[in-house]
Amino acid sequence: MRSFFCVAGILLLASGVVSGTTSSTKKGVRVGVAEEVFFAGFDKVDGARAWELSAASATSEKATLTSADDVDVWHLRGVELRSYTRGSLFAILHTDECRYDKSLDTVSSPVELSLRSDVFTATGRDWSWTRHAAGERLHVRQNVAVALTGTARRGAVHIFSQSLQTDIQRDGAAVLTFSGKVHVVMEPAPRRDAGRSGTDTILDSDALVVHLRTRAAVAADEPGGALAIVATAPAASSGPGAHADALEEINATGNVRLQGEGRHMSGDRIRYQHKPGVYTLSGKVLVTDPAQGINVTGDEIIYHDREGAGKRIEVRHHSGSPPVTLVLPSFILRQNSASGWDGQRTARITADLLSIELHDTLNRIEMRGNVHARDERFTLNSERLLVETPHTLTTTLFGDVDKSKASVNQVIAEGSVVADYDGRILRCVKAHIEPGPQRITLSGTPTVQAAQDVHLGGYRIVLHMDDRRQQRTVHVESTPAGHEPRQRVHVTLPPLKSLAAPRTAAAAPKRTSIQSDHLTMTEKTGHMAELDFTGEVTLAAFQLTAQCDRLGILADIQPLPAGAAKEAPAVSISRIHNVTAIGHVRLDTPAYAAQGGKAVIHPRVALREQTPRDDNGLDGNEPQYLALTPHDSTPGQRPRLTLHPKTGMMPAPISPLAPPSPPADAPLPAATPVTIDCDHMEIVGGAARSRFYLNGNIELNGTQLNGHCNKVVGLIERADPAVPSPNPSALPSSEYEIVRITGHDKVQLTLRGSKVTAQTFEILPRQRKIHLAGNPLVETQDGVRANPGKRITYDWATQGWQMEGATADDGTPLTRPTIRIPLRGEWNFPATPAAPPKPR
């Protein structure tokens, strides 16, 4: 080690005076105190100056000496030590007093140390400075304070610890080793317009190692071999950055904690790479942001501390260890909402990888791989999750963080998204959650299982929670115009218990399917659900189809009973109250078709609750009630009922005045539709029969049968399949037949060209008869007029008319049928031939 120094071996007495008493003996010279002393050493390898030691005064430990070269240990005061790297000044050390041991190449002192260099400054007590073959070593044992100044990417780095050991190599590398509760303060990089930007970064640990590298040039020799010393100014005069980016790496171990811009990171160890600006924390790492209420746990944190938007935090987990966990404020419940949230409720998210982009006003958190999120009343699974949080630090009057202000701007889940939102199962490719307005937008073939038997689907679905009204709104949209392929809103509901209910309980009715261009479903919390469909609505239930411009459904919502499947929604639509169709409404069943401007269906309302009429032919417990009326959205469209009877209503036209008797086995004509238009229509249906009531300006149209009246009541029922149809040519799709149609009030009928007026009519297809009563009057197309006085019966099996007059209670005729037959042409009797004359 001594060969490295090549000590000058001289003691320079600048004043030429030795203080104190001196005496000369054969054994040597007694030395007192020397003033303004100077020592120097040179590098044997390149000949450059290695160090300079000057002091205001010096005292030798030996009482006597032959020459100054015999002194191994000096006690110096007012000391300045200059260290050179490759001939360039690297550091200047100042101390009030020290001990210089020439044999050990060591300078040491228990008093305060002050060191300055181009890349760092240091202070402390109880220190030693040693030169060795590869460089030099500084060891400070108390009150260490170091400032790294040669960092171009940020301001000064201040390090405080109990102990410091530095190793400075000949090639310019320097290693600073700190121990004993190390505290580091990293100032932010200065802005171009002067001043600092951002906040300090704080690092605490049990031990710290700093790697530095200088770029000092080797000085050249003077001619003749003398050394040309290049005087390099210290950092105090040259300013920070004279050796830009001298800091290479910082390694901290033991209870590591990193704090900056309101965030805290902790782990077992940390590595900071200065050039890329990357912190790597490992070993049970934790990231917390008190201002936003965010906590992240994992196995490794990578923090990219770049300027501007380049700051980024990545958290990973190792194979076999628990996944990365993120805890943040609830992104479903709105802060300070009517539900009473005080800001303390949180969401917990786990994934394989997490990264956070740090911006001036917000943070973007990305989680990938097996993402699972659990929030208040909400769970979610996806392949990727993006969380945006505001980057603000809000404190209370007493300096504590106000957690009630912690919030989340938005959450985006992507890739095979499956969520449970208050018992609603959501599925889609992308889900956009906005906590502020409490809105969730689903896209990418989204579906919502809103209740046990309710499924919604379309191009896009938007769910909105209104805490004030305690209701949830679901908007389902179809594909916008001009986009292909066309994806319409499709909804599946429980069965409607339609008119054509099954014969047996074993044959369960099918679910109801609805398609439209848009759906708005409003759920009153714990009460009712309202579904509003618009735009070319089609409905398909069990043997019931409907088309309209707008469809509304009102239903009950009830919780599922205990023991229900866990994967099923927590609510159920237990009862559909009514279905309202508006605008160009058309309903089709096997029994009839109905159309109008507005239709209202009550699937499970008994007949007697809506139409308390006598002799209606029903049992009073039918499951469906239907009413059709006009509506302003379709002006001019009146309700119309179309019947498809199993047996023909009218035979082929034959003159009623000459009714031939057809053979008994002759087939009846094919059944043809019968349409009835009116102002208001009500239909009550059951499993076996349906009753319809029509009012106002009724028009009846059928084959050879047309008419007008103000009221019509009809009964249709399912034909008994065991009884063969009397009409082989009946419509094959019809399972029902007309039992009775009764008309009242100002009846006018046109029957096979004959005009009939009466107060009532009754059509009985099974008896193949039509009864007309109430002062009936018939006028045929041939001009025949009949007025029976009581009733006229038309039998279309025999093609004949039967007339009855009115009688008293005792059977005495009151009126007699009268018929007036007009005579046409010349009615001339032939002339009687004269009798031949008698012979005379």
C-alpha cells in the first residue's frame, strides 16, 4: 500500500521557524510545533498527483527525531486534504484537527469532517481517510450527512445516516456505503424557468449503497518529467453538474420506505438506477396513496421516475405467491351519496400485473391477467382493468388526509368481462364504470341478467344508479344506423301466461322474447320494474306474437328465497302486472289476431276484476285480460279483431227465396277470416276459451256477411280434437272455433246481398244459424221485404229463413209475419174463348 503513495518524504516549514525549545544531541533533534506544513503524494503508475495535505500546524508524536522523514504520525490542526483522480481534483476535505499516520497512509479524527467534491459533499464525526492501491476509502462513524450534487436529472440528493464508508477507485468509480437508519431526501429536478417543480422524494432504510462515477481527465507531465498539476475547482465554485450524472445507482436494504408526491412505497430492498430513473422494490412490497385511499401489495415494484407523463409504477408477483392486490375507494358508490357513504368503503382488486401512470392531475392504473375486483355490492372478473384516479392531496384543517375526498374518476374493464352488480349478472367485452354519475356502460355483445328470468342484450347497455330516488335505470341500445351487422335489442322475460295457455301443467309455457331498437328499464329499489321498448318492437310469447312501435311492461321485483343458486341473480320478477303496446299494434294468437293504436295486456288479472258481466261463458279465473283502443300516435287506426274460425261462417251465395236442400254429407265451405272494427275492444282469455267485448261504431266484415252496430260480445273456444271437424277444408292453423257472436244497438247487416235491420243479432256457427231480434226487417236484393214482428232466423245449412211473430203470455198472436213480394213485368190474364153458338 505504501508503494502506491510514493510519499514526498519532506516536511516543508513555510515560515522556517520551529516553535518551542529545541536542543541538538547525538541521538537526534527535539521537535516542537511546526506551522504551515504541507504533504504530497504521487501515483506510481501514471505519476499524477494523488493527494495533498496541508495544515496550519503540525506536532509529531515522537519527542525527538533525526529528520522529518522519521516522523510516522503527525497531529495536525487547520487541515485541508485534497484528493485527485487521474490528476484531476476530485475532493477537498476540511477538519479542525486530525491524526496523520504515514505508515498506514491514513488520516483520521474524532472531530467534525467537511468534504466537498464535484459529485457530493459530506459532513460527520469520528472519521478516517485511507489511501490504498486501487484508490482511497473514507469512513465516517457518526452524524453522517451527504449531499450528491452531480445529478443532472434531479436536484441535490441529501443522505443522513449513523455511518458512512466510501471507496473511491482510480478509474473514477466511487461507492458510498451508509448504515444505521439511513434517511435520503431527493429534491425534484429544477425547471428551466428556475425554481423547483414537484415535491421531495424521501427514502428510508437500514442500509444504503450509492454508486458514483466521475469523468476526470488524466493530467499530462511537464517536459523533463515534472508533473503538471491541473488545478480543478471544487464543486462549491464550479456548481452542481460539473460532472453531470455522476450518480449511477442506489441500493437500499432493510425496512425500505420510499415517499414522494403523496405516495408511499415500502419493501425489503430497493434499487435505484439513475440514468433510466427506475426504482425497483422487492420483498413484500406495498404502495399507498393516502390522498386517494389507494393501497397496492405485491412481490416487486418498478417505479419509472421520468419527467412529465413518463412516471410509471409497475407491481408484479412471483409464481406461487399471492397476486398483486389493489385497494382503492369504492368505484360503485358515489361519495357523500344518499346511501350514507362516508368515503371509507373500498374496492379490492387482484391481478398478475399492475402498472400506474403518474400524471400531474390524474393517475392511470392498469391491471392485467386474471383480474378480479370486489366492491360494495359489486364483483368483476376480466382480462384487463384500467382505473383513473385524481392526483390530488387534500388535507384537513389539522393536516390529516381527508379520506372523504378520495375518489375514482373511471374504471374500464376489457376482455371477457363478467360482473355481478347488486344481483345483476353483466357480461360484455368492455365495461366503462363512472363513479361520479354512477353509470356503467357495457359494449361488445353485452348482456345483463337483470333478474332470475330476465335477460337483456343489445349493441350497448348503460346502467345508472340514482341514490336520491332509490332506483336503477338500464338503457339497452341497438346498432346505430349505418353500422353492420345489425344488432337489435333482445330481452327475455318470464312467461306472460298468454291466452293460449297449455292444456296441462306439465307443458310449461315458454319465456317471452322481445326485440326492439331501444330499451329503458327502471327498477324501483325493492318494488317495481318498468320496461320501455321503442322502435319496431316485436314480442314472442307462448302462442302469442305482437308488433308495435312502443312497448311497456310493469312487473314486481322480489328477492330470491334462501337456498337459491349462488350464480343466479339475487332478485326475481315474480309477477308481470301489465303490458302496454302503442302505435301500429298487432297481436296474433291461434284464436284471433287483433290490431289497434294501443293495447293493454294484464297477464294475471281475473275477468271479474275488469269486466263484471253476466253470462260471459268463462269461469272468472282466466289469466289474461286485453284491451285495445285508438291512440294519437296512429291517427285513423281503429281496433280490429280478426277471427280464423275452424268452421266456415257463411256458405256459398244461394238465393234465400229458393233454398235447395243440400245433401246431408255435403262438406261445408272453407273457413274464411272475419274482421270486426270498433272504437274499443276488450278480450279475456283462458286455457280453453276467450271472450271479447267490442264497443262503438262496430263494422263486421266476412264472406257474404257485413254489418254495423254499437256493441258486440263474442265467445271463441278451443275445438275438441277428439271430435272430427265438420269442415274438412278448415284452416289448418286454427285450433279454435267461434261459439257465439252477439251484436246490440242499431244493428244493420248485409247477408248474401240481403239487408237486415234489428236491435240485436246472434251468430251461432255451431248451429249454423243467425238470429235477428228487436223489430227485425229483411229486404233481399230481389226486393222481398219481411217483417216477422219478433225474430228472424237464418239457417245457412238449409239456406232458408224462419220468421216468428210476437205472442202474448197465453200464446195469443200479437203480430204476424208479413212478407211483401214485388211483382215484375206484365200481369195479363189470357182471354176466355167464346162458346160456339148453338145450332138453331
